[in-house]
Amino acid sequence: MLNISKLMSLKDRRALITGANGHIGRIIALTLAELGADLILVDRHGSDYKKLTNEIANNFKVNIQTHDCDLGIQNDRKKLISTFCNEGAPLNILVNNAAFVGDTNLEGWVTDFEKQSVDTWRSALEVNLTAAFSLIQGLSPILKKSKGANVINIGSTYGTWGPDYRLYEGTSMGNPAAYAASKGGLIQLTRWLATTLASSIRVNTLSPGGVLRNQPETFVKKYNARTPLGRMATEDDFRGAIAYLASDLSSYVTGQNLAVDGGWGIW
């Protein structure tokens, strides 16, 4: 019988993380590094990886590579895939974390449904859904040859549940249709791939709840009241779920959507 520490270990395994410089990307990278995985950090062109790579290197003895890629551009994705398919090294873990989230100033994004634009819809689906499809498809040949191969797609509670607009009253915040549709599509893609890529590659989704990041006080109070655990998430709340899904702790788990949302979806 294997002990828990051996099941958790990612020593001699390698993980590719998209959106690595983001809030959740950082915690994913640190978690996998702590478990012993070598890392491939991917983010947009011009990204500064120095702070993250220094943090990892100062705490863990793992190899780190960085690669720029605009996941919204098909040719960029093809180049990234070719890089790793041609080098001949294993790839054990793929984390599709990068996401198009827009902001309140983006035209056609956070606005009334009638004013949400097709352009922002396409941008969200390209990064949040099509890019994940492309990377999994392109990297599956080397994942299949690698020990403990698995894919973790980062979804959202809004890929499963509709928005509660009462939370946004009195703020400039909103909940665009494209974000929800792209994350819902990612969750269903996970299920489809779980059977399609079985038994060589496990595929799961981790769906975070709302993360506390200087939102308006009125929003936070309403969100806390709407959540059984009575608070918004912090990035550290996702570490255990990442460790579980990436490692052999979940070796008999595939096709699942693990909601780490403080119970948001229970009510």
C-alpha cells in the first residue's frame, strides 16, 4: 500500500501552467513546485516572470521554464505546442488556467445583455475554451506517454450557476454572458475528454468561487451572506484541490468538476 506522501509527490514530473503570472496561476505554480514538479510557466508576451520564478527558486528545488504565448492567437498556440512536442521530454500535467476576464472599461463586456458585443464574446471563448481545446489536443501525444498524465481545467462557479444580480447592485461590477458560457463549455469539454482520453489521461475541472480582491464592500458583504462558509475565497483555498487533482491522490478520478466555492452552489 502506498502512503499518502508518495501519492502526493510530483517528483520527476513536469507541469505546464497557462496564465502563470495571475493570482491563481501563482498559487498553482507554488503548490506544484512544493510537491516536487518541474514547471513550465506560460503567460502573455511581455510578461515579467522574475518575481514568480524567484519565489519558486527561493523555496523549492525544481526546474523552471518560461514561455510567452498569446492564447487568443492560433499560431501562437501552435508554436507552443510544437516546442514541447519536438523536444521529446515528458509532460505529466497540463493546467489550463489562463482566462479572458475583461474589465469594467472593456466595451461590450460588463454592460446590459443587449449591449454585450460579439467581439468580446469571441475573445472570451477563444481564450477560455478554444485555447484549452487546442492545447489538450496538441499536447495529448506527449501526455499519453507520461506517468500520471492529467489535465486540470480551471472553470468557475458561473460555468455551472447563473449570476445573482443582487450582488452587483450599486457597483460597476457585472457578469458577462461570454464568461459564463465559456466556463460552462470548459466544464462540458472536461467531461467529453475524460472518456475520449481514457485511460491514458485524466481530465478534471477545478471551479473556484469568488476570490477576495478589493471588491466594493457592499459586494463583499452580500457575497459573504450568500455563501455557507460566510466569506470569499483566498488563493490559498485552492492549494489542496490543486494538489489532489494533479497528483496520484486522485488517480481514480476523472471527468469531475470540483467546486471550491465555500458552498456557494448548495443553496
